[in-house]
Amino acid sequence: MTNKKKIFQLSLVFIGLLIIFFTYFFNLEKKQPSEVVTETETKENEEFLEEGVNRFENVEYKGIDNTGNKFTIGSQFAEFKKEKPELIFMENVECFFTFKDNTVLLISSKKGIYNNISNDMQFSEDVKMDYLENTIFSDRANFNNYENQLLIAGNVRGDGPTTNLKADELDFDLNTKDLKISMYSEERVKIKTKF
């Protein structure tokens, strides 16, 4: 009888070991496909991170310039590179400057770059600016926050209720709202007065 007991006990131990083995083996087999998927996803993400570009839609930044004027800049598409995350490259850009006297300057362009540390802005391709009843078109415009200066250049033309303007460059001081008009060549600045 002791032999039968020993055989019975060994059989139970053997069956227990088989159960443990099959349970571990089947669980391991079930886990492997998910680990492969995770590795694939990780590889795809690593490839995207290697490119180093993050892209977003409908982005908006709000802030205050050096002299206390409020601004909002937004775009339909935006992206930044991993190595320079402070430079936001934008497409289909709109920017509103609300001055202390509650007047508003609207700038729109196809492309733009916003520095979210310095608050400097660059606008390019079909730049349009509306201020009061005046509209200015140009190839590019740069806002320097430190100097609170908007430099407008490249095929500058303006239209207002009383004047038309054609120049190479406009230098707009947002503090004083003074405007300097320049031409690169000997050609004179063209300003037509409407009656």
C-alpha cells in the first residue's frame, strides 16, 4: 500500500507540474503577440521622434509684449522641431495686437514663425495688415518684441480712406505709432492722396 501511495503522490506532483508548465507556457504564448505589437509601436514612435518634428492643428498663443500690449497669434497648422521647441513654424496665420488705447492691428499671412520665449514673430507670403481703416500688403513682416518694432518689407503697398502708398519698407514703432517709410533704390516713395 505504501507503494501505491507513493505512486499516487508522485502522479499528483507530476500532474501539478504539468498544470503549472502548461499554464505558464500558454500565458507566455498569449503575451508574446502583444509584446511584438508594443515593439512595433515603439519603433514607429522612435522613427517619428528621430524626425524630431511635432505637428499640431488650430494652435493659438496669447501674450503681452514688452510695453503691455496684448497679442494673440494662431494658425491652422503649426510644428516645432525637437532641437528648437521655442520656434513654432505656422501655416495660415492670424495675429491680433490689441493696443492700450483698444485699437487693433490684424496681421494675416500664409506662413509665420513665432518664438514662444522672446515673443518675436515673422510673417511671410501674402502678408496683409489691417489697422483702423488702413490696409497694408507686403511680402514679409517681422515683429521684434524687445524693440516693439514691426518691420514691413517687400512690395509694400497700402490703401486707406485718404491715401495710397507704395514703398520698399515700413518701420512701424508700436510704442509711439510712428511710421518710417523707405525705398531701397533712388526711386521715391509713392503716396497718392484721395479727395
